[in-house]
Amino acid sequence: MRAWLAAIAVTLSALSAAGGTITGTVKVTRPEGGESGPILVYVVGFAESATEPDVVIQQHGKRFVPDLVGLTAGQAVAFPNGDPFLHNVFSPTDTRRFDLGSYEKGQTRSRTFPEPGVIDVYCNIHPEMSATIVVLPNRRHVIAKGDGSFTIEGVPPGTWTVFAYSRRAAHPVSVKIDVGNGASASIELALDEVQREFKHENKFGEKYRAGDEYRPTH
Amino acid sequence: MHRQRWISIVIVLVALAPAASAGRTPFAWSYGTEVNPERMVESETWISEENKKGDARADETLIWWGPTVGITSHLEGAIPIEFSRNADTATPGAMHLQLWGGELRYRFNSPDPIEAGPVTALLRVAAFRMAEQRSGVRSEADFIVAAEHGRFLASVDLGMVSEHTPDATSLEFRPSVGVSVLAVDQLRLGVEAYSELNIQGDSVSWVVVGPSASWTHGRFWLATALGEGIVNIHTAPRVKFGIQF
């Protein structure tokens, strides 16, 4: 009897852990000549602890690659320098200020992000470098594929809101969705992107030196 | 800004985090536990007065200047020079170069204030050549522990200073303690106590306590304290500032 009860409990637990699946597509309207970038899709309304490994944002060709990542609160981001010159990664965002100092090719610095928030990341030496880290309260977030399709698995049963966001989006778009245990739900999201310049100040709150000003490449 | 407002609607934002690491100190007498980010260079200066000290009512003004550099994310070095002007009831005032040397400051914790946690510690060691006593050596060491809780910060600095010449060796214990509260963005107000206690030699022991303030603005930081004499001294104001490059 006890074995049966244990088996039932394990099965229920597994079903609960499996949750439902959200699939869909994000259709992006991009201005002519607009640069494409990652599209983050995430579910909000519940909290989960981070179990994923560190996320890596490369510094390569005076760019952060990728320039948008989604994290679960508690996850870390590693910033390896792949360029043959110094970079100084920093964030002026109040929710997670940091300054990694200047380090050379082959070296990596990392930071953890314990609280949800939207974190801007820049290089104090190269004003053209910018990235966004979106720290989320649960693990149900993915970067959409090149064709805009995505699959988010393991969503707990309930009514949640799904967001899609890119750095060049006018604003995030969202849709409410009911997720059943073991069920699959499908959604479509339409994201409008605009021409955006990621102008910013250096880590001292000053303009970059003359000659270093950001010049869009597109 | 528009983008952040939208996203903040759907995720929980948190209270302000401490500022990024730098080489600044939150108190004027105590050393801090922050170090410069790697490869960051800073010009650091402090100026202090020790007024009407001991039975001789001696007045002393000290000016310390040194470039500091972040050697690693935990270690910074400095090459300081120190000038002093001394005068007492029997001696007219004269300004002179007193010391030059080198020092290292090692932060035990992560340079990141969030990853470091609320309690941080730093060890400072320094060796100086005494300009007027060519065979003299001065050595200094400080162990600093700081604890931060919300807007409140407390710091204890256990400092030792020893001067050694062929004729004499002196030893002083220089403890200091400070508490402060973050009043507004980047401005701290508090109280700091500092003392120089003679263990060996003929120096005068003295103790001050008084209000302190510190402020950071971009690449500039400042810490100041107005020490009121408790033992063997009238006042001991001090200002410390740095500019990062």
C-alpha cells in the first residue's frame, strides 16, 4: 500500500514538474535597413530558482555577442574578452551596478544577477558596445529561433502572461495564456522594431571622449 | 527609459544596490575596503591637521599624495609621498618631505559589492623611506573590516605604525572606527573616532572623535572628518579625496 502511494506521489510530482508547453511565433516588423537581433520570449507570473549554467556574452569585434540575454534570477553571466585589446565591462543600472575593470584577450570576468531587473551593459573603452540583460523570476524564457518560432517547456499549469522583447522593440508585447498540465498551447506575437541608437555615458556618467562617439553602423 | 518602464511592469524590481567598486573610502581616517578596478588609475590625496597636540601644544599638518593602480581585481598598489609641517611652542613651523614609499592593499572579498556580501575586509601594508633620517624605515599595516546593512555602514581599522632608525624604534597602535548612513544618493553622513596610541617610543598618544561625511560624484570621491580632541589634542580635521582616470 505504502509503495503504491509513493508511486502515485512520484507520478503526480513528475506530471506537475513537466507542466505544459507554450509554442508560437514572434513576427517582427523591422524598419528598412534595421539590424536584427535576438528576441527574448518569457513567461511571468510565478517564481522559480535558477538551475541553469552561466550564460556567456562574448566580447568580439567591439561588440557584445549576443547583445540580449534572458537570465533566471541567481544566474551568472561570464564576459570573456575575445578581442586583441582591452575591454572594461560595466553596468550603470541601479538594480545591478558593476565594473569588471579592464582585462585583456583570453581573460573572463563574471557577475551573478540575484534579483530580477533590466540591466544595461557597456564597455567603458568602446562606446559602440552595448548589451541588455533581462533577469527574470523564473526559468521559462527562451531566445526565439531565426524564423521567430519558439518553444517553452515545463510551464506550470495556470494563466500566465507571455512577453516577447527585443532591444530594438518599441516596447515588449504580451499575451495571456492558459496552460494545462501536459498540454500544449500556441500563440502568435507581433513585435514592432524601430531604429534605435544605444547612446550612453561612460561609467563616470560622462560623455565618451571626442572621437569615441557612437556612430551607428547601419 | 521607455523600454525599462515597460519591462518593469512585468517583473519585480528591487531596491537600489550599492555603487560599483572603486578605490574610495567612506571615512577620512579609516581606510576603506574597496580597491580600484583592474588597471584603473587614481590620484589619491589626504590632508590632515593635528592641532595643539600633547604638552608641547604641537601643530602638525600632513599632506599625503599618491597614484594608486588596480593591479588585479583584488589588489591595488600606491606610490605615496608625504609632506609635513611641524611647529610647537619651542619650534617655528617648517614644511618638509617626510616620507616616500610604496604600499599594497588587498581586498579579501569579491570586488563586486553584491557578490562580496555585507562584510568585507582589506589588508594594507606599506613601507616608507624616511626622507630626513636616511637610514630610517617606516612600516605601516592596517586590517580593515567593514559591515554594510541597508543604508548603514560600520568600519573598524586596526592600524600599526613602526619607525625604525639605528638609534631608536617606535611603535604606535592606530585604531579607528566609523559608522555612517547613506543620507542621499552617494552622500554618507556619520561619526568617526581615531586614535594614535604610543606603544614604544616617545610619541604622544591622542584620541579624537567627530562627524564625518563622504561623497562620490562621477570619477571624484571625497571623505572628511572633523575630529574633536578627547585625549591630548585639540582638534584633528582631515580630508581625503581621489580622482579616477
